[in-house]
Amino acid sequence: MFVSTRNKKDLFCSKEAIIKGLADDGGLYVPKEIKKIDLSLLKGLSYQDLSFEIISHVFDDLNREELKKIIYDSYSTNFDDEEITPLKKINNKYLLELFHGPTSAFKDIALQFLPRIMTMLNDDGKDIVILTATSGDTGKAALEGFKNVKGSRIVVLYPYKMVSTIQERQMTTTKADNVEVMAVKGNFDDCQKMIKEIFEDCHFDNIHLTSANSINIARLIPQCVYYFKAYFDLLKQKEIKENEKISFIVPTGNFGDILAAYLAKEMGLPIDKLVVASNANNVLTDFINTGIYDANRPFYNTISPSIDILISSNLERLLYLVCKDSETVASLMNDLKKNRKYSISKEMLEEIQKSFLAYDASEAECREVIKKYYDKYYYLADTHTAVALVAAEKYQTDSKQVVLATASPFKFSKDVYKALCDSDIDDDLNAMNILANYCGLPVPKNLAELKDLKVIFEDSIDVNDKETIINKLKEF
């Protein structure tokens, strides 16, 4: 069963939480109780079987046979590595590669699963309409997952000229009858704000309006799996002993990926620290260190655009999980809505700091670490993984460090190449080939074909133009 972060009295089944996405009170769904899982039962399982055990552990009221089928469908043929999320030792750290799916980003892990679980649960004849905002990678992963899925339609908003050219091209060339892509003349926070307001203010009788963002609990739970997988891979490789605690370093903006790690820890995964890695938009670094969340600060467009975020939605779930007081959370979220700022109690901060540390990385530091890892270890990291690598080098610990590699470096070829050669390339699409020739590595097929695809969606809308989106939802 699930509750809303802003109302713990009402209970919701898995189906309600997944289909609705966002609670009517504006809160996010969280498990009423996070039950421990027996690690001994998970050892040696394939990625598919591990996913089934963990996902069914949380969504324990769903049909197990149907759930197992869609999990196998999600992770059997759509990834270019049979391990799904391979773990590679690089010097004294471990890179957990999450970019082997159909759009070359970690969002594929959850967004191959989400359309299937929604289709399985939608049994009342209404279409599911997904309205989602993206800072870059969620958009294409969601479009790829939902395109041509019977009984579903999807609208994706992204910040105009604030995602990489490759990310934009991936989205705007998506060809399917049930998709729509719109650029919003604002930043990701503006896109996310518009969507939340539509969810809160609008009612549609003939559709299920929901989201593919990590505000949807069915986006988060599949992401717990690869943290368990990394632990068991380290055991298999004899890099750690049974129940030895490990640390994860996660580049994060919306706080979803690292919250999945916290849920895994609450389920019993032996984790030492969870390290929040931010770029110049370091609101999370300040919050973890001070307990003050203050989004009243400049917004920076960086070389790691997917984490260029100042309003981290999933942090709300963490606040609830550490205090279990929905009234406190509702008050904090009201402060955030009114003032873009809130402060938590000393007790809540101390509880958060038991599990979390935070560091941020400058663009110069990211470029340096990209070059270092390529020159010394022949490992090519993208600009977001670089943020995590910088944080990992600042984090002094005796526990094994697992760094999340969240995207293919070819999605950000211009900036990766500049880091390696201190040379600028004007054309992003051409930059992929130049980087590939320089490194002797192949461009992922889904990215290599972008130059030949026709751009279908070219519209942009004003940052306050909710009406256009609402009309599209009605007619789409």
C-alpha cells in the first residue's frame, strides 16, 4: 500500500499509485512501509529475476505472473549488454554503466518497464495520457517506451535551447501517431511547474492523465534494482565480502536516481553513504550540508544539462521518509511554492546526513576528470558521469565507491571532445563521428542514425502558455 507525502491517512493500492502518478493533494506516493528483503534469496539471479523479486516486493498486490512477463519483456531484447547494467572497475572505483538501452541513457531502465506496467493495469477503457517534463534524457526514453503503445498517448515538454542538440534531435525526430513534443521557452523547473499546475488544476473525464517523470513511483522502483545488481556483482567479483557496505556516487538534479538508492538501503542493501553529485546548480549540495533548501539563486546552463535543475521534486519523498509527518512535508512544500525556499529541523537534517553526503563540480573540474579517465584508464565518460567522478574524488572513504555512469559520452560529444582536445566543434552530429574517430569507439546505433532522421516537432511555446498544453491534451 502507498500513501501521499502530504496525507498519510489515505491508503492507495499499487494500481492507483502507478496510474495516477501524482496524488490529488499534490503529494508523491511512497510505500506505507518499506519492508526488508532477504538478500540471500537474491544472490546469483539474472537481471530479470532480480528485477522481479525487488519490484514485486514493493508492488506486492499485483498479479505476479503478469508482472514477471512484463519485466522479462522490458529487459530481454532492448539492451546491447546482456548484463543490462554492467559494472566496470576503473582504477580504485567501479563504474556502473546504465546507458546500454535504446536511448543510451539511464532513464531507459525504468522507461522500458513503465509503459508495460501501465498498459497491464489500465483496464477501464480510458486512454492513458502521459504528460512529462524533461531536462534531456527522460523525454526520449519516455517517447521510446510509449510510442505506438495501444491505449496510450504522450506529451513531452523540454526547455527550449537548454538540452543538448543530440537530446533535442532524439526527441523531435520521434515518429509515432501517439506522441507530441513541445519546447518551452524557459528552464526545466518552468516545465515541471506547468505540469504540476495542470495536474492540480485540471480534470479530464475521458483519460487517465499521468506522468513518466520520476514523480511516478513506477519510475523509481525499477531503478532500485541496479543498486542491488552492483552489490551482487561486487560479491561475484570478490571485491567485497557478504554484507560489506558500499557507497554510491550519483549525479543528480531531480533527486530521483539517488532516492531509488535510499529505498534500496531501506530494503536492506548494505550502503555506507549516498553521495549527491551536483554541478553549478548546487542547491542540493547546500541543502544536504545545511538543511536549507533555497532555489532563489542563478540558474546555470552547464555541460551537464540533464541535472540543470533547481527544484528537486523527489526530495519531497525523502523528507517524508525521514520524518513520517505529512503535515510537516505539506508545510515545507507550501513554503517552497510561495518562497522557493524552506528549512528543515535539526533532527531531520541529522537523519538525512546519516545516509547522504553532497559535493558539486565545476565545469573545469568535469573537463579535467574526463581527460584524466581517458588518458590514464582509457575510459570515456560523459559530462554527467564526470560530475559524479569529481564528487567521488572529493569523497574520502574506505568503502568501495560505485559511480553511476548515466549516459553515453556520444550524447554530449562536443563537450567530451573539448575536454579531451581543448578544441571546439560547431556541429553536434558531426562531433559524434569526430569523437568516435579520435577514441576508436563506435557511436551507438540509435545516435548514429539521427543525422538521417526528419525533424517532426519544431513548435515552441511561451513559459506561461498552459492553455496550449491543455488543448493538446483534450484533442490529442
